[in-house]
Amino acid sequence: MVGAGLILGIESSCDETAAAVVQRGSHTLSSVVASQITTHARYGGVVPELASREHLRAIVPVVRAALAQADITLAELDAIAVTSGPGLAGALLVGITFAKALAFATALPLIAVNHLEGHIHAVLLNERDIESGKTQVSEATPGAPDDEEPALALVVSGGHTHLYLAQPIDNTWHYTLVGRTLDDAAGEAYDKVAKLLGLGYPGGPWIDALAQHGNPHAVPFAFSHIKTKLHLGGNAPRTKAAKTAPIANLDPHFLFSFSGIKTAVLRYVELNNLRSEAESRREELFTGSSAPAHPSIEEALAACTQPTLDLIASFQRAVVGDLMKKSFAAAESLDARRILVTGGVAANRELRSRFTAEAARRNLRVSFPTLTLSTDNAAMIAAAAWPRLLDRDFAAPDLSADPSLVLGR
Ligand code: KG4
Ligand code: ZN
């Protein structure tokens, strides 16, 4: 019995404490996100110990708020879903421990969800949410995987740049890893480039906004073709990303590398003396003692010269171009007629418009989550749990955090 199909999702894998109630993987009743950005901003990145402490503070009020906004009680729920990995161990443990205790106290089943699968379901949920807005949520509501066609999914965030083939088989989603980054994630490159330019954290939204004011053709950044076998001897590289999945059997055409462009930006900045120009103005704006809590885009623009804006626009054009080239090549080679783009970087405006234009040109379907569903949230976790509830695929009582959890084969 799955009752009304009401699932409480809980997410705490990085720097957002989130809870949401989603019905049948297709209708969002509430989605609450407590961001820790202000805690980590002054360090220019997420500090794991601080993240755990903030999750501990936020988890109870966030779950209460999600239930209150959905206007339901614990007794009305059919299951509890929680992110079990990948992510920061201490941060994941807060959500998992809370979810386990709540499931035990309420005798509800607990469903473990892979964070990356969650990001993929953020897109599917968004599409079904629009559908269920038009019709009554019923047994026949779309949401069962068999209603869907296979898709090429690009998960592009601060921690991941992964390509998967997502296939609905026997009413559950199956994932095959197709490509991934060998080093930095695309969002990490955005954050590092923003940091070296003295911009705020996280850097993606600042680069997105400032890039609109620069010439994207000013600096010719190039991504070279990756020859895995040659430079790695067929072995996985010793990087953070290497822990998440093997690369030996992946087509090198679908592998990414973003550490090179970060170094190229640094060299360009040094050679053209861009760090000293307006640097003090930018640092004062983002980290100075009298820095405003939320600098405006006008203030950020006033702190950048045209060569810096041109560099930012050129960096973004190169990164988005590389993501596009490999995603569309993978879709073509796997014969996927549909592309899902998700994760924090999927909020990027240039990425959305260029993927949309290219998909139209190739007669493919491309979908993104809403902007709020692009970054970490718990609605995507509750949505990903729905096929598991149908399948009665529940977590073992000894469920624990798996910081390097892999998605798919
Ligand atoms: O999915 P997410 O919230 O957390 C992870 O799972 O990593 O993604 C956060 C990442 C950060 O690197 C942030 O800079 C990037 O997404 N990001 C963006 C934009 N908004 C967030 N990158 C480019 N353009 C944006 N508009
Ligand atoms: Zn994420």
C-alpha cells in the first residue's frame, strides 16, 4: 500500500539543509531550503565542520516548516526519504540520523536516495509538477518511470560533472555512467575563478550575471581532447572525482577536465595585470569590513573593468561550449532523443539558452529544473524515492552515510 503517495524528503549532503513533501513524485506540496551561504562565504568555500553544525541547528525547524507548509501531519506520510551520499560525511550523517529516528518513531519506511539521482529527478519532477497542475493527482498521474523515454542526463554542480544514460526499465530508473570530469567539477571552476577575481561565493551566479556585460570572444580559451589511456595509462587519476567512478571503460570524448581553464584564467589575469585593477574595490565589496551583506550587480559591475568582464564572458563561453559539445555528442552516440540538464550550474542563463538552441537545431528535447530546483533541495530527493516506494525498495536499518556513493554502473 502506498496510500496517497506522500513522501517527506530530507537533504543535508553539503551546505543546504532541506526538507520537502512531494506526492507521487509529481506534485510538490512544500520545499524548504535553509542555505548556509553566509556561514561559508567568508572562507570562500564550504567548511565541513561548520556545515555539520549548521545542519544540526536547522534540521528540526526545516522539517517542521516543510510539514506545516504542506499542511500535513507525520501520520499522513507514506515514507521518509533521505540523501545517503555522495557528499560530506558529517553533513550527510545529520540528515540520515534524523530520518532514521523519525522513521523508527513513526514506523514509516525509510528510503535512501543517491544525491545525483535526486538532481536528475529535479528535472522530471518539474515536468510532472506542471502536468499535475493541469490535472488532479490520481493513481494515473504520470510519475511511473515507464511513462518516460530514455534520456541523457548531465549533472553539473559544485561537486559533479557527470553524464548518465537514464533508462526506465520495469518501472524503475537505471543509470549508466557515460562520462565525467577527471578533476574539478564545472561549478568548482566557476567558484575558483570567481575567487581569484575577488568576487563573492558561490561564484557561479556572479559570473553568470557579469558575463552578460563582457565580450565572450575576447579571450580564446580552448579545451583540448582528453587522451585518457595515454596520460593515465588506463588508470583512474588520483583526484577527488576519481573516487566516485571508474573511467577505464568510458569514451574519452565524454570526459571533462576543468582544472586547465582555471590555470589559464590565472595566467591571463597575471599577464594582463587584471588582479590589481579594481581588485581593492572588489575585495572591499565582497570581503571588506564594511562589505554590504548582499552586494548588488550594479556595485559588482562598477568594481570590474571591461577587460575583466571580457575575461569572465570568455571563461563562461568556453565552459558552456565544452559542456554542450560533449553532452550532445553523447546523446547522439547513445541515440537519446532527450537531454536533462541539472545541478547548480544548470541555473546558468547562457547554458540554458545555448542548450535550448542547439537542441532545437538537432530536433532533440532538452529540459531543466526550475531555478530553485537546480541547486540542492529535498523535493528532488522525495521525487526520486517515489519509484522506490512503489517497488518497496527500503533502506536497511543500519543505513549510514556513503560520501563516495556511485550512481549507476
Ligand atoms: O547543486 P549545487 O547547489 O550543489 C552541489 O551539489 O554542488 O551546486 C552549486 C554550484 C556552485 O559551484 C555554484 O557556483 C554553481 O552551482 N552555480 C552556478 C549558478 N548558480 C549556482 N554556476 C553557474 N551559473 C549559475 N547561475
Ligand atoms: Zn547537488
